[in-house]
Amino acid sequence: MKDTNTDQFYARLKEQLNTDTTWPAPYLYKFIVPGDAQKIAQIEAIFNGTNAQIKTRDSRKGTYTSLSIKVVMASPEKVIEKYKQVSLVEGVISL
């Protein structure tokens, strides 16, 4: 059931991005990750070579880290591709 929901989510996102944006365009990704340097590095590696601006902010107790990643993307398909790559990192929450 999760795969159907995920596919529907990405289909809606693609439609919305096509409607609202002229591509290429800047896109802001936001993620919450367990406060683990290795997981943060995995996400940063996904955006290597894209000239992304990556900002991190630790939670008060350091349990979680939020990542804001601003990058120019070529198309809605490329936006979704990055979401799918990041979703493979264990414990990540996409906002």
C-alpha cells in the first residue's frame, strides 16, 4: 500500500511543480535527519556537483539535524529523483 501512496504523492508533486514553476528553477528541499554525521554526509553527497547551498541546524538536544538545501533543478522529474535518492537514507524525514 505504501508504494501506491508514494507513487500518488510523487505524481501530485510533479503535476504541481509543472503547473507552478518555469524550469529550470531554484528549489528548496527540507529534511530532518537523526543527528548522525554519516547520514548528513550521505544526503550532502547526493547533492554533490549541483552547486547546492546546504544549511544545517541541530536540534536543541542534538538528537536531530535539519537540512535546508537550495539548488537549481532542471525539471520536476529531477526534483523527484533527488527526493527518491534521499529517501533511501535511513531515518530521514522529507518536509
